[in-house]
Amino acid sequence: MKLRMEYQVLRKIVILSLVVVAVMMIMKGVKGEVYYVGGGKQAWHPNLNFSDWSSRHHFYVGDWLFFGFDKRMHNVLEVNKTSYENCNDVGFIKNFTRGGRDVVKLTEPKTYYFLSSGGYCFGGMKVAVNVDNISPTSPPASSLNFASPSKYFCGQIVMPVTFVSVLLGCIFFF
């Protein structure tokens, strides 16, 4: 009986340790901010100055771009610099269009070029995003602006909440 109880305690400790390590590894890899392209959840549409919007932000590897739009009318294509400058949607690099609420992870330091096809690029639906390699340290919690729809610190909010939830689940259910 005593041996069985010791085994159960040891099992709980091992499982909890594995969960903690796994969550820490996930938290290390999940950094970055989500930027709503154009500044709002449905802002990928003509007649917005996306160059002005992108110039007000500093993007880093690991950040995400959120494109919100009417999928029946618009799309999100990654193109090269020449196609971006000429609003050419032929021979695009990648079509990120999935459902009108699409995200793009910025995975490498470079300038990304995005546009919407069907002539909408000529109406201003294009954005260039310069991505740097190393993100500076995150601002202190007191300086976070949670009212801003263009930023969301998933590494500082979602992951710790997930970690605590998993930790409590392991403690009470194993």
C-alpha cells in the first residue's frame, strides 16, 4: 500500500515536471505582438494609407499581422517588391486568404510586401512591412495599452494564463 502511494506521488511529480517544461518551451517560442493591419479588425479595405500605418509600427520576427476584410471582395497576397510597386498580382509568393480574418506570422527579418488583387491595390490596398530580427525587451506591465486595438501581447497574457490553467489542472486531476 505504501509503495503504491509513493508511486502515485512520484507519477504526479514526473507528469507535473513534464508539463512545466513543455509549457516553458512553448512560452519561450511564443513572443510577438499581433498587429491589426490598418489599425482595426476590419481595416483591410481601399482608401486607407497603409504606408502611414506601417511606418508607425516597428515589426520583429515572431510578430503577427491580422488582416480583416470581406473575403468576397478582397484577399491578401504576399508579393515581391516589383509586384508591390506595380500592383501586379500575377506570380505572387503566397496567398494568405482563408476567411477574411487572416493572420500572417513574420518569420524572418526582411521587408514583406502584401497587396489585394482585382485592382484594389491601385486603390491603396497594399502594405510593406519591414521586419527586424531582434525584439527589444517588452515594456513594463504598467505601460501596456490594452485599449489599443492594434497591439496584443500574447506572450504576456495568453501564455501565462494557459500555464497556470495547466498547472492547476495537473495538481487537482492527477
